[in-house]
Amino acid sequence: MLKLFTFAPGFGEISASPFSVKAICLLEMSGQAYTLNQKGDPRKAPKKKLPVLEHDGKIISDSDDIRDYLEMQFNVDFDAGLNAEQRAVSRSIIRMAEEHIYFAIVSTRWQRDENWAIIREEFFGMIPRLVRKFVTNKIRKGAVTMVYGQGMGRHSEAEQAARVSKDLAAIAALLADKPFLFGDKPTAADASVVAILNNITCFPRPTLLNEAVQKLPTLVAYAERGKQVMYPK
Ligand SMILES: N[C@@H](CCC(=O)N[C@@H](CS)C(=O)NCC(=O)O)C(=O)O
């Protein structure tokens, strides 16, 4: 049996972690039966990150490896029907969403004081109040150091939004008037992009990132469509 470990739901999203949402969508799209454990603990994961998939005693870390595993093990092709050029575009879009836009989400959530207060309550509300500040400040420091090291955290919120806006415009141009990025059916790139978009728009406080998404109504509609089609029913 396939067992997927992810971060918990948050802000009305199936998971407050884009990579967890992506993996859930891939499992759904694979058509395989699986169980979802949303109490995953990254400290116990081999690469100290979630999502993680367990199958037949094997542990598969990283949503990319989960995709590869599902494709190999169950003879699934998430990009069925795509030609070589479309597959190349798909890979680039996935990388843009996951290795660029994602870090603007991390910075928005963890670096900005006004947003961090909301994250602390949503993610760590279960930690006793007496020690919550101490424990969570350490976790926050790790996230801020990571996003500063990656580079996104060195830009102001406005600079980040301006950069991400160009990515969003590229995604909207690729989408055009299609239901999904490459046609009528979602493919692997939709799982990544929809997860990222919905994790931007679910945040309960106005952010420049969310504003950038809202400026593109076709993307807002697409993210909602993705939720209807790819999320568990
Ligand atoms: N490349 C990984 C990235 C996974 C990732 O960054 N997960 C984040 C949550 S969205 C995480 O586990 N963070 C915990 C930490 O860094 O301590 C994948 O595709 O699965």
C-alpha cells in the first residue's frame, strides 16, 4: 500500500506546503490507492523534508522522486500525450515554480514579521504557549537563513513580487485559454503550479505575491479548476 506523508492542512488548503499539495495531486492523478498521513514530521524524514512516500518498505523522499517512482512502478506517464518540446517546457515551468516562486512564498511567510505571527499560530498553535516562542523562533531562523542563502530573501517584498509577476505572466501565456497548461487534462506541471498558486492565494493576510496572482484572473480560475480536478474528492 502507498502511504504519503505530508504537512497538515492549513489556511483552508489541503496542505500549507506546496510540495505536499503537489505530491497529493500526483498520487490522485496516478489512479493508485493510497493513504494520506498529514502528521508527517520532517525531522524523521531521510532528507528532513516532506513529502515522503512509503511503499513496500521503501521510503521515497522528494516530490520529484515520488513522481519518478510512481511513473516507473505503476507505468504511469503524467505527461502522456505531450511531445518532446512540450515535455521540455513542462520541466522548465516546474523548475520555475518550485525553485523560484516557492522561495518567494517562504520569504513572505517566514521572513516578514507581520506574516510570521500568522504562520506561528497556524503551524505551531499546538505547541504549549510557554515554550512556543522559543521553539518556533529557532525554526524560523532556519527558514530565514535558508531563503537568504538561496537568494530570494535578499530582495524586498516588492522586488520579489515584481520577479514572480514575470513568472506568472509566462504561466498565463502558456495557459492561454486552455483548461490546463497543455490542454484539457492536467499533467505534471499543473500539479506543481496549481499547488504553488493555491499556497499563495490561501494566505489570510494581503501580500504582494497574492496581489500579483489576483491581477491575472485566468490564473485564479485555473488554480481553482486545478483544485476541483486534482485534489482528493
Ligand atoms: N525538493 C523537495 C522540496 C520539499 C520541501 O521543501 N518541503 C518543505 C515544505 S514545502 C519542508 O519539508 N520543509 C521543512 C524544512 O525545511 O525543515 C520536494 O520536491 O519534495
